[in-house]
Amino acid sequence: MQPQRIEELLARKQERLDILIEERSRLRAELSLHEFVKQAWKQVEGKRPFIDGWHIGAICEHLEAVTYGDIRYLLINIPPGCCKSTLVSVLWPVWTWIAKPEIRFICASYAASLSTRDALKARRVIQSPWFQQRWGHLFTLTKTLEERYENDKRGYRISTSVEGTATGEGGDILITDDINNVKDSQSDAIKEKTLRFWRQVWPTRMRDDTRGAMVNIQQRIDELDVSGLILQGEDSSDWVKLILPMEFESARRTRTINLPSCRVGRAWQDPRKEDGELLWPEFKTAAVVSKLKKQLHDEYAIAGQLQQRPAPEEGGILKKAWFKWWKKTVPPQIIQVIQSWDTALEDKRTSDYSACTTWGLFYEGNNQPNIILLNMWRGRVEYPDLHDMAIRFYKDYRDTGTSIIKPDGKHIPDLVLVESKVSGISLRQNLRRAGINAMGFDPTKFGDKMQRVRLVTHYISGGRIWFPAKPPNYTTLRNFANITLDLCGIFPNGDSRDVVDTMAQLLLYLSQNGWLTHPDDETMMDTSMRPKDLPKWGEN
């Protein structure tokens, strides 16, 4: 056989082999979003190299489960710079259209410019020669606007924001990507506007309430961001929660559902084993993470954006370790019981909580005055119910607001301290008319809630504040105390401020009236005050 003929045959075989290789690559991308991401990466990122990581595979597999209906509600919390938008908002909708071009997406962010940016990136992938050669026969883009484009299979993608409406449009899959802006984390008004969008607008965009899906991906910024609302909501159990901190914390290991990559009968879980292991060491190295922490500087930002919790584990302004645990079945010998109220005016879900904490003053060791938490309540109620609740708690401070307590005359506070603001003024006046020793407290002269807390931190750090532990092992706090400790730990983030403000109010009042002194000062016990016989706590 002539050499020229041999070359022709070899060229034909190589051509067929190339076709087979290309076909294999195409099929792998169709079957695996992770593989599709690897192949499509240069269409989005150009010359920037693709650096794989186990978290990318995990996110892709959970998104696949949404596409195929195995997950309807997916929450992903992940640090910034870990490909979240490229994966969720750009490439996943494109990949989904390969198998299901009829799917209708509505995508939102805190700003329309961001959701539009990702939509345009996705459209460029679809229109690229790379995509058209492989899947161009499956559907054709028709109407193509910046905020909306459609295909000839009746699928579409709409971009919107918290300010947008998408009125009258319904989606099969609703995506929120960074629905809370980090820059707005200190604005209660903007956070509330975002939560109102999530509660009242976003659910109405679901095309089919029985089969539609929602995906929310973001970095945590606050206890009251959308992720916090999902985690604390009544329907929290409906959500699959893929929470991926930058540095592994074994106590918070994420487990989700059984996926194809999992062993049969086992849920997917964060594969890291040692505390401190990085999420993406191939790219976000130890040096990079260390530099990022220095740039973020604030311990709340580090905890939220990197570790996906709204406050440092040990607490922020108020360190959890500062609070002492009372590890006995009954309280100490208490000489004064004081209730402290922080009130809100309405019971709307958008309003603040009203809160009441009950504290006992006692002396421990070296005749130093100490304070122990006896009970805590918080809730959103209108004024008539708030008044009734205050009467109930005065008659017996063990009352939880839901439990039925028969007053025994022993668990009555000596003083009810009420913050002097609109509803608080009315409450104090009505309590006094009822014969209750209620006193107003004007917090304005001490500054805002943050400043007031800073004025009393030395009492807490000095070991003067006690929370009761739960028998018989005393390894956990009683329920009301545990909730209070958590709220102290996340202060000033989230909706923690009302409860913490009742504590600060009490400590400022006691300090102002000479009951509490600086922890370094010795104080002799007032022997004229007889300890009370208080055999029981509030709620266990």
C-alpha cells in the first residue's frame, strides 16, 4: 500500500476517534453538571484557569437534584470568591436547559445589575460556537432582552431584584443569589425591606406550588438575613441546607440528603475531618484566608462571611465565656428580684420583639453582689396582650407565657423596671395603677443600645452574671438561659437586641443605685436584706 494511502486511512481513523472523543465529552457534560462546568468554564472566565475543588462537585450535585425534582428547596451558604454565582446563576440554568429547555427561571439579587450580569453571561454561553455545536439543535433563543430572554420551547429566564417586581410572571425555579447586600448589614430598614420581599413577593412568583423549586445562595451577614429567616422559619425542615464554612468546624458538620455519590442509605456530608481544614485549599490557601481575615478585620464579618454564622462562636461584644453557670438545682439565696422590660408597640411580624427578663440579686464569695437569670420571655404582641403578660409575670415570674402557673405568692418581683418609651410608658402607668411597683427607666442618657451594653460589659466579663444550668449533669443551660446566652453571643446582630437591652437596663439601674460596683472593688453584704425562699426556677 502506498504511503499516501496509509496517511489517508490514518487521518480518517483519527477523525473518527476525535468524533468519538468529542461525543463522549458531550455526553459526560450532559450527565454531570460538574463536568459541564469544567468544559464551559472558559466560555465564562476566558483565560482564567479552572481550579477544581470538592465543594464545586458538592454544589453541582445538589443543583442536579433540584433539576430532577429530588430537592425543592435548597439553601447554600458559602464564603465569597468560591464560584457561587458562576455555578448557580450562570452555568446551572444553561445546563438545565439541555435536558429541560421548557424550564422557566426567575433570578433575583439585591441589585438588578447583578442578576442581569449573570443572565448575560449565561446567554453568551448559549450563543457561543462551543455550545451551539453541541446543543444548538435542542432549542433556539427567541426574545432576547437584558432582563429577559426566552427559547422556542417556552422556557425563559427573567432577571429581577428586591426592588423589582416581575409582576404576573411565574417561574419553575426561583434563584436568589446574594439577596442581602453586605454593605447594608447595618441598615435595619434595608434588611427589613429584603425580608419583606422574601416573605411577600418572592413566593408569589412560583408557577407551580406543588412542583416548583427555590434556591437561595449567599454568604451570611446577619442573623436577620434571608438565610437566617429560612433557618429559623416554621418551614425550615423543608429546606436542604448546604452550609460550607471556610474553616471546618466538626461541631457544625453539614449533612444533607442521600445523593448518587453517597453510599446507599447515607446522607451527603462535609468530607473534611479536622477542625480548621480549608474549604478550597487548592485556591483559597491558608495565606489567602489569613489575608482575607485581616482585610475583613471585624470579627462579625469573619464569622458571617467566612464561617457562615452571624457572630463569632465564642461571642462578639459579649463573650459567652464571660457568663458563669450556676450548677445547682435551686437558685442561690436571693435578696431582690427585679423584672426588666423592653417593649414594642405592635405584634406585626415586621416589628421588634417585646422582651422581659427576671433577675435575682445575691451575694457569692467575698460578699460581692451578683445577678442570676431566673426567667426570660420574648414575643410579638399588641399592647393589650402585652399588659396582660406583664400582670401574669408579676404574679409569678416562672410563667413562660404559654405554661399554666398557679401563683404561690413566693415568686413575685420586688421591682418591675420598664424602659420609658411609647408603649413602655403606658405599661408602667397601668402597672402602677394595678398596685405594682413599676419604675420607668430612661435609657437615652446612656446612649444607644450598643453604647449601653458597652457600659456594663465589665460586670459580665468580671463574672458577675450567672445563668442556671440544667440538672442532673449541668452540662447544658436551662432552655430560657440557653436562648439568652445565644442572643448575647450574636449581639448586636439579628433580633438579639431586645433581650440584651433588658439585661443592660437592669445592670445600669443597679449600678446607678449602688447595688453593683466595679468587679475589682470589695463590697460588704447588706445584712438588713433577708434572703428569699425561692425553691424553683422558671421554665426548665
